[in-house]
Amino acid sequence: MAIAMNVIRVGLCLLFAGSVLAFGAVEVWSESLLEIGAAVLFLFWAMLASRKQDAKIQWSPLNWPLLGLIGIGLLQLLFQATAYPFLTRTELLKLVAYFLIFFLTAQVFRTRSELSRLVWFVILLCFTVSLFGIIQHFTSSNEIYWTQHFKTESAPFGPYINRNHFAGFVELTLPIGLAMLAFQGVDKDLFPLMSLLTIVPIGALFLSGSRGGIIGFAFELGILALLLRIGRSLGMKSTRIMALGVVALISLALIAWVGAGMAIERFSNLNSHDVSLDRRVSMSRGAAHIFLDHPIKGCGLGTLVAVYPRYETAYDGRLVDHVHNDYIETLAETGLLGALCGLSFLWVLYREARKSFATEQRAFSRALHAGAIAAVGGLLLHSFVDFNLQIPANALLFLLLVYLATSPPWALSYKVPKVTLSAT
């Protein structure tokens, strides 16, 4: 049984990493592999659980809003209340895959050792993809994997077709490592390694030049600072201020070396790949008009790309598949029913994450919750100006961090092994 559960854990990690490396899983073949993989892992888990008499299901209250969105899609198809049934079926398959992976993550990553390995996986994935992005940028900035050239107007970075989605990836995976440093989640002998694993992604984020990503990262630092203050009021040990200062200085030096010029240019000028603020406002206004015409159930999951041209107010010759605002897009496609599910999800997330962080727990556990809370908060802010949650790889990582932010803490009375390299 233990070996079989390890197979599921490895399979989930492969889905997370594979989705990132496969251009964010935005192409048909990668989406199909993601959906097939999620279904196979779920069926395998269900077979194992049915054979175990004392099997316990870890049910998260966040499952209900996710199931609500799936239910909206099913109702749209059942009552022919979608503008394009094929697109709705396609989007519904993705939502089901997301839910299955989120559900399985809660079932197989429960103990301290299992979550420790998951945390190291996230940190190492962040470092590896960020290092790859830096190397690729300086050797072949217009290609992915030095072979995939995109003829359409795009600004790739790392394995992502759009630099803003790479920034979203870093926003989701970087705060865990930063929290481990700030909240003493790792032993002193691992501090240099953890510093290296966090400094490189910071440099990659600034090198990508994503304005929304940089602002989101600054917001994440603010969340971590606030959580540090709250943690002290809860009796948390003092932080390694001097060591954090050294990490900050090295990060600034790396940013100045590889990424400062790109970031300054992006904040001061728009290039041909950028979407202007006026254009973003125009797209959001068009999506709002779609909502006003379909206020209750929306125009249909995944159908914005087909419906939007009729609501275009500032045509520039580009296809609008997403409106650079996850909230407005969800409202347009699912109406007030989807808004209710979304608000319920955010409320339960806030409630459960606050409860998990405030519970008396060990340093590693508190660092895990703090980093996940910061990551989720940063991407939620970024979602006002981009569509990271429409990218399957980032949507999966978002749900993974949601689970970590709301996962049960480890009490101080529970004796657990120290975090070492063997945990990977």
C-alpha cells in the first residue's frame, strides 16, 4: 500500500512539473495528457482506497466551490445555456482534472515527511525552471528549448509562451523558500542552499520584465512581513535578520546584473508584445457587457473567445482569447452563479488559512503556511491584470499552494525529524 501511494505522489509531481515544462500545458496534446493523467491517478487511488477498510478521506471545504463551478458547466450543457458547447465541454474537462488533482493531493500528502518532500519539490522546481529561463534568455530569447520558435506575437520566457505567465509561476513557487528562510523553517546548515534556491528565481523574475509579476512579488513580501509580525505576537522565535539581509543584498546584486534594465524598460515603455492599460480596460469593459447580457449563468465556460468579438470596442487586429482579468472573465462566462462559487472559495480559503497559520505549531509548519499564503495572495493580485489562472500549469500550482495554505498544522508536541537534504 505504501509503495502504491508513493506512485500516486510521484505521478502528481510529474503532472505539476510536466505541465510547467510543456509550455504551461496550453496546447491540446499537453492538456489531454494532463486530463488523462489525473483520471488514471484518481482511478488508481480509488481502487486502493476501496481495498483498505480503514481508509479515510481528507475532505476540504474548498472542494464545494470547485464542484459548484463544475456543476455550473454541466447545467450550461444540459440546458443548452452556452454559446459554444464544444468549448464548454473542453473547459469542463480541465476543471474536472483540476478538482481530481486537488482532491488527490489532500489524500496522499498528509504527514510531515510527505509534505516536506512536496515542499522541496516546489522549491527545486522553482529554482530549476528559473535557472533554465535565465540561460535560455541569454542564449535564445525568442525560442523555447532552443528549437520552438513562435511566429505569432509573443514574449516567451523559460518554458512559458508569455513572460507574464512565467512570472506567475515564480510568484507561486518562490514564497515557500523565502518563508523557510524568514521563519527558520530550515536548519542553519541548509540556510546557504535555501538562499541559493531563492536568489536565482528572484533574478529570473526581474529578468522576465513582467510588471504584474514584479508588483505581485512586492505584495508577497509585504504579506510575509505582516505574517512575521503576527507570528511574533503568537510566540514565534526571532528571525535571522542578519542572514536575511545578506540574502536581500545578493538578490539586489543579481537583479542589477541580469534584470534591472529589463524591468525598468518594461515599466517605462511598451513594446510590440505588450497590452496597454487602455486595451486591458477595453477588454474588461467588453467582458462586463457580456456579463450584463448573461447575468445569471454567463455565456458558457470557456466561450469568451467565441463571444467576445461581438462586444469588441477597441479592435487592434489581435484575437482576444482572455481579457487579462481572471475575475471579469469568470463573471462573464459563469455569471452570478460563478461569482457566488468564487466568493465562497475565497472566503473559505481566508478562513482556513488564517486558522492554520494561527495554530501553535513548529517553525517548519508555520513557514509552510506563511509561504503558501503569500504565494496565493500574490497571484490573486496579479489576476486583476492577467490570466494566469487560465494557464493549466499555473492553475494547478495555485490549487497546490491553496492546499498547503489550508493544510492542518503540526503541533509542537509532535516530534518530527529535522528537514534535511534526505527529505527530497
